[in-house]
Amino acid sequence: MPNNKTLAFYAGSGCGGCSQSLMLSPSLATMLDGADIAFWATRSGDLTEDEISQVDDKGIDVLMFAGPVDGEASVATAKLLRRKAKRVVAYGACAHLGGLCGLTNVIPGAKLRELAEKNGGFIRPLSAVIDVDYVLPGCPPPQGMVERMLKELFLSDDVPDVGTVFASSKGVCGECDRKHLNSPLEEIRRFHAAPPDPDICLLDQGYICLGPVTRGGCGAVCPEANRPCTGCAGPVAGVLDQGGAILQSLASLVPLSGDVSGEKEHRVLDSIQDIVGTAYKYSAASSLLKRRVNDGE
Amino acid sequence: MASNLICLLPHLDRVELVNGDELVASVSVPQARDAFSSYMRGRLAEDAPLYVQRIDAHCAVSQHLAAVRALDACYNARPPKGAIAIRRALAYAGVYYHHLEQLFFSRPSGNGGIAGLVRTDDELAAHDVLQALRRARDVVDILGGRGLTPERGIPGGVSVGIADEQLSLARDIASDLLRVALRSEEGFRARGARWVEKQDLSVPAYSLATVNDDGEASLYDGTLRIVDPKGVEVAAGDASEILPMMMKWKEDVPLRVGPLARLNATSGASTQRARELQKHLFDALGASPIHRVAAGNWAMIIELVEAAELLSSALAELAAGDSALNASLDEAGEGVAAIEGARGTLIHRYLLDADGIVQEAQIVSPDSLMEADVNAALSSLITGRGREVTDDTIERIVSLIGSYQPAYLPSAPFSLRIVGRDKDGRVSQEWRRP
Amino acid sequence: MSDNKSFEPKIIAFLCKWTTYAAADLCGVSRMPYPSNISIIKVNCTGEVTADMILTAFEKGADGILIGGCRPGHCRYEGGNLKGANRVYLLKRALKEFGVNPERIREVGIAGAQGLIFQRAAEKFTADIRALGPSPVMSNA
């Protein structure tokens, strides 16, 4: 069924995983059947400002934007692209949340901050600089979610409501087959010596898994591969700060010792290592705090 | 050039052509070593294989496995056979996928590109190739556990085994992949081989590749071997021995990695069909060492066959439901390891503290090695051919960069920009291909 | 650097209605003024205070956050206050990573009848935040 829409794909920077996820989608051919492609850029160098300007304002029905907004140039491009499109999809974790790149907002370190300053700023989610109509989460978006997006945007007569996220609004736990034991969190475990029991909830075993605070729709592939969810699809509906949410959940799972000093609890909580890498792996740039600041240090 | 900060491998999308006293073409590949180490400092060791594969998703599998093997070294861990078998199969699936993606989707279209040369009219439609790419990705998914970005690798082993049905499916797909690879190579030999023979640009270089115990090419792990431009071995050892040599490498003597280097630094492919096909190449271009830059394309197509053969035999060795997949870990420390990825030898080094937190991280990637090689080639191409920039000059540059494709052009399809500057450095012209 | 003398900190206080909120209320009734810098949000229990609430307060311009609940052992929800305390403990670690001084969050346990103690705690916290200066979080673009 030809869809007669004009579409465009733009990935200014990033690792290329999102472009591949789209290219590899089995529905790609059907989507492209009859569609007009304004442009398909997988590098910022593929497309000049002039070329974008030549497109009519609102001339693109759906623009898919992947990759992080990582400096003044990309902010300008994002704003220009916004004018040219009726609807914009934040495609993938970098566009949605800032992605892994966002950790550079937080990490102290002379060389890295130097690079950030050179690029004119820091990593921001796309929604911080333009209005975003839809979100396709994931790093990269898993095939099921890509298919769903293609179906709803290009292969259907209806137009999805603004604000649609092509994933579940509920947590990954809903799709995970592991048994819940509701064990208290008495000891944090890492992937040393032996991997987890594949049948029991990772949190029950003391492994930090972001399933409870992360949007599902991926089929819980990571827990299925006996790895924890690392949060790539961003926070569940209603949560603003994904890192804060998992830290809050972990803290709530630590059993209360009855000791007023809280020493036992603190010991468990202190044993959580790499707080930002663990809690904010993909979402540091979209945290309510956004980036590292200088507070009298 | 915008770049995300984890995307720290050098990206080439432009050539500078300066028309001063003479015409000079060069690429400048930004190196961001310190930034990568800054990024990784403080991260959990077992997360490294997840981070590094998003540096450039076009070699995600190679990066993942290089990190995992380096972590084995950090922990003095010796993964059990079952784990190695899974990782090995994943590596071959990765080489196949990454090669196929580069061959057909990541070339500038000038001169028809390699894709044009490979596709004979009805034999191999774009649809077929895309389908093969999807299926290759499916094998990576089965073996790696998470689409194109694997996560099965953990220090000392893999996180979980492969289910029976999944393994059967992977085996079926692998035979399809071999068929596509053979047809691609046939198509290339019918048209592309002659094109290669007509390309006379030759850049002598040292070659680095990984070999197995028989000196044949390994597309995963083994001994790192460096030969001089005449093919004489100058070094052989493991990553920790070779890494310091590479770090001290002099710029004016290029060190090459990748398919062309593998022709020169090894005694050939380790699989039957690939060896037969390599005979055609050697018959046409002469015995190794071969420094004709365009030959890398031909070598790459044959490697597609090689990877498919290796994948099939690796899958045959896998046992479904294997549960002995992890080794015990010693105290954490420093580790270096290499794997032979699609683009060439990839080395990772990590220094962990006693808690398994990364203190230092280093990646020496094929891309970072190739800058000298490419510049030497560009220099040979341009120098002494006068100062006029003709269409022919531009096309030759595009072709040349295309031959280095595996190292340099990660996205599909993309534009190569050639920026012309006058002797005062001002941009006077710009060419884009396509 | 800002002139701390003219800086009036904005403080958000999440106060448990059974204890510290009642103490603050008592201040009002007893004409024991506490600094007007403090805006109070009444919660059922400090265990109800989420990371989103604390971080949103910072994002909207709070220079300091006061969390007032039951003393340990006194929570009518059996340890809600302690869970809340554990959360704040972990959140402070995250704040440190983002460069925010964790002293900008203070936890107090004040019984409902201890109006004077609340007044003093409120004055002290306001003075301490004034000394720290404006929170750099709000100026994030």
C-alpha cells in the first residue's frame, strides 16, 4: 500500500546503529513504496544547510532524527529541520535522551570537557531544543519497535497522537519471564566469577537491573541474555529522571536494620559503584540536572 | 565535523586538496585517545564491552569482542571451550555482517562503487543483499543476544548459552550467507577483477594481521604478525608485545591492516573455498606481498566467503544448552588483547583497579592506523601530476578512498567531500561524491 | 561570583504532616517566625518524597531542600522515614557526581510539638544555604 508521504531521515552524528536499525527493518521496502524521500542523511556532512533550506517549510510529513544534539551547529540544524517537517520522531536513545554521549556531560576530566567546549556546549536531548512529536526509544531501537513505528507512521491511514512513544509505557519487568522472589537487597553483586541464575529476577539476586524504571517493548532481551537491563529505552511514563528513579528503587529495596545510625544500609548503598554509569547510562543528558555543574568546588 | 563524544574513532568524510606550490591531498583523522580514557575512567569493567560497541556500530561486534578479551586478560581468566566457541562464531558472523554492510552500503557511488562492480545484472539484486544483511544480523543476534549490539561477552566467558532452536536457525542461515558470498565473489571476478588490474596505484607498507598456528589468516584471535613491504616478518607476538610497537610507529612508514594486509602478513585464508578464490587473485596480481591499493576490495570479497565458511564450521562446533561457560576471575589488573575485526586488527587495553573499575582505557583501531597509509597513497596519487585539478583527479581520489572503505566510511550511503583550498588556505572549491 | 549578602535562597521543604509540618504550623500559630525563604510542601511521610520531586525542586530553582520527618522509630508507616532517608543518601551520591553540593539537602526529625526547634533548624539551614550561594543547577540552559 503506497503511503504517499514525504519522509526524511537525518542522523547528524552518532554511532550509526540507528541508521542500520532502520535499514535492516523488513518493513522498509513497504514503507518506501510510494513514499517521497526528501533526504536520507547518515552523516552531518551528507547534507548542507542550503540543501535543507530548499525544502518547503512543512514539506516533510515525517522526519526521523537520530543522533545526539552535541553543539551549536547541531542545535541550528535541528531547528531548521523542525521548520521543514510536520512531524518529528526522536529516533533512538541519543535523540531521545542524549544517550551514552550524555555521560560526557557529567564526567569530570580535562580532555573530555575540552572537547565538549570545542563543540560549543554539551549533549542535549532533541526535545530540549525543538518540539518532538514522537519517540522511538532504544540503543538502537529493537526491531519490534522499529516495525511498530513504521506501521503506525507509514502504513496506516491514521496519524498517531502527538506524544506517542513507540514502546510500552510500563516497565521492562512486564515482559521479563524471571521469577519474582521479592528478596531484600542485602548485597550488590556484579558480574564476577559466575553470571546470575537465568530464571530468577536479577534484582532479587542483587544485580542492578533498570527494568523497573525503563520502558518495555523490547521483549526484555537483555535479561533473556542473562544481562541486566541498562535502561536504553528511557524512563517509564510518569518518571522524569530515570537515574533518580532507579536509585530510589534500589534504596527502597535495602532492608531496614532497625539500627538508628543506618550503618548497615549505608554499607549496602555505598557498595553501588559507578553511580552515573549505572543509573544514568543513557539518560544523563536528560536528567533533571542535565550536566555537571560547579558548586563551589 | 560534528561528532558525538563516544564516537571517538576517527571518521573520514573529507579530503583536503591544497593548491599551493604544488597540489597536495591529505586526510586528517582526529585522534581522541585521551578522551576515550577519560570517558571510561570510573566505569565498571564488565560494562566496557557495551560502551565500546557504540563508538562505531559499524564494527560493533569486533569492538565488543576485543573488549571482552582484554577483560579476560585483566582478570587472568581463561574462558572455557564452550564460551570461546560462542565468541568465535559471533566474531565470524560479525566479520561477515560488517564486510557485507561496507561492500554494498557504505561506498561513495563514484565510479559505480564496488557495489556496482559486484552486482551482475540479474544475479544479485540489491534486495537479495539487503536480505542477506538482515539474516547476517539475525545470526549476530542469536549469538550475541541483542540485535546488532551483542552483550553475551563477559569477563571470563559468556553470560548464557544458546538454545537449540536458535542454533539450528543460525546454521540454516549460515549456509545461505555462504551462497550470497560466493555469488558476490563471482560477480566481482566477472567485472571487478579487471578494474582492479587497471588500478596501478601502489603504496608499499608494512602489514599487520592475525595468524593461526599454521600461519594462515585468522579472523578472530591468534598471533599478531607484522611483515615488511617485502613480506619478511619483522615481529610476531601477542597484543601486549605488539601494542607498544604500534604506539611508537613512525608516520612515514605506513602500517596497514585489513583485507589487503591479511593477504600479505599471512599464508592465506584457512578455509577451502576462500583459498581457491585467492589463487585467482594471486594469478592476476602476482604473489603476495601485494601493495596495489585497489586489491583490498578483491581481498575483502573473498573474505566474505571466508567468514561464511568459518561461521558454518564454528556453528557446527557449538553445543546447545552448554552451561560450562564461565571461568573464575583472579584479582583485577591490566590487560591487553587483540582481535582481527573486519577492518583489521583491533587492540584494546584496560587498567582496572582491585574493584574492577576502569582506571585507564585505550583502543588502537584500524582507522587510527590507516591515516598514514591513506596519506601516503594520496600523496602518490597526486604528487608530480601537475597542479591542475581535473575531474579525473577527483575521481581517482574518490576511488582511492573507496579502496580504504573498510577503515574509513562507516555510514551508508554517504558523501565524500573534497575541499579545495588555495595556497592561503581559503576554500576555493568543493566536490561531493555522490 | 555572586554577592552572597544580597542573595536570598529559595528553599523547598518537604515536611511530613505528622511531625515536622505540624511543628512548622505551630511556629505560625505561636508567632515564632521562620524564614520566608522556605516554601513548604506537605507530605504524608518523607518516604513519599521521590527523586523526581527533589530533582524537580532543584531544576525549578531551589537552592536548598529541607526534608523533615519523624525521628527514627517513630514513623507511623513503619519505617517510611528510614526508606526516605536511604533514598536521600543514595541521591546525594548522584548529586555529587553532577557537581552539586549534597549539603544543599538537609534532613531533620522534629516532633510536632517542637515549634522552637523547627524555627531554629529553619533559620540555620537558611543561613547555611545563603553561605553556599545560589544553586548552579537552575542556570543550566
